[in-house]
Amino acid sequence: MAVQMTKSQLIEKIAANNELAKKDVKGVLETLATIGYKELKKTGVFLVPGFAKFVVIKKPATKARAGTNPFNGEPMMFKAKPARKIVRARPVKAAKDAV
């Protein structure tokens, strides 16, 4: 299984590739995240050019319903869920082609 890159490893790689201070790169990443959160809250869409488009999807509330337990086949009641917002990341074409 592949090991996920940590935030500090990402900062080190960006700093090394662009000959910048780690402190500056960390500030840019934090600013990017902050701007992204605000844009998602305000408009529901945030695009990181060349990487991904983040979209807020509104899921409606669901009622409690009867169903079958998938593990043992016994009947059970599934709880009601409130309406909620989910953030989805959709890769842009450049990111899809790079992989």
C-alpha cells in the first residue's frame, strides 16, 4: 500500500523545487486552504487550476426506513439522517491525464 505524503513533506518538496523558504510555502498553503473554505461557503465551488475543482453537494434529509442488515440478513430500521452538505473534489483534465 502506498504511503500518503504528509503536509511537511509536501512543503519540503515545494520549497526545494522552487528555491523558497519552507515558512513561505507553509503560509501559501494555509492561505490557499483558507480562501478555499471561504469560497466553498460563499459560492459552493472552488477551483485549484491544473489540479481539482471542489464542489459542495447538498444532500437532502432522509426518513427512517426499514431494511435488511447486509451482514446477517435480519430486518432492521435505518435511522433518519438530517440534511447535510458534502464537499467533493473532482480532478481537472490535466490531473487525470498526468496520472
